[in-house]
Amino acid sequence: MKKIILASVITLFSATTIFAKPSPLVNEKVLKVFHEAFPEVTQPTWYNFDNYFEVFFTNADNTSCRIDYDPDGNVLSTTRYYTAQGLSPAIRAKVFEKYPGKNIFGVTEVSNNEKVVYHIVLQDEKYWYNIESDATGSIRLEKKLLKG
């Protein structure tokens, strides 16, 4: 009985090895561009969509990043997630000037070929504040939510 089970497992493994064709998640051109720009990144996670490739990784400074590439290796957009320390000092100063007494909980920086936008989450004892800033520090309140 053990021999039959072993033979079945070997046959199944052999069949899947022969017929399984790995489909690459990302093309060589995109991989080359990525590795030239980020040689220190060792464990990127790739996703393949109809018209673009997306990679998630963590930088050496512990910043989480996402980059979207077209099939030719051109960057379509980037997204970075970080804390107050990663935010530009000029923008951070404008945030604290407009929202004194609030703490920065987190920042999501989104950029494409046209602009950079910072989505900033602030907090105090009673509320969460979702604000948006452009690269010049022009700030607007998107949402104010009661903590509960």
C-alpha cells in the first residue's frame, strides 16, 4: 500500500513539474529598471495587471513604497507610507501652523508625472483629521472624524 501511495505521489509531482509553466509576474525590462533604481531591496512583491505592473517594498529607511510601471519600465505613479519624520520640514511646519496641538499619525505621499499630493492623518484626543497638502504646502481638510 505504501508503495502505491509513493508511486502516486511521484507520478503526480512529475506530471505537475512537466506541465506547470511558470508565468512571470513582471517582464525583464521592468525588473531591470527597478533593480537599477533600488538595488538594496531584497524582497519586493510584484503584481501583474492588464496594463501595468505594481511592486510593493520597504526601503532601507523603513518606508513602505508602491510603484506602478508600464510594460516599458516607465514609472506611472509612486506611493510612499511614512510617519511625520519623513514629511518635508516645510510642509510639516505648515501643518502644525494650521493645526496646532494635533499630532501627525501617518502620511501617504502619492506622486505621478503631474504632481505630488500628501494625504496626512492628524489626531488629537477627540478627533481624526484627514488633510491633503500639495508640494507647496497648500492644505485643505478632507474629513474630520470623531474618535470612538
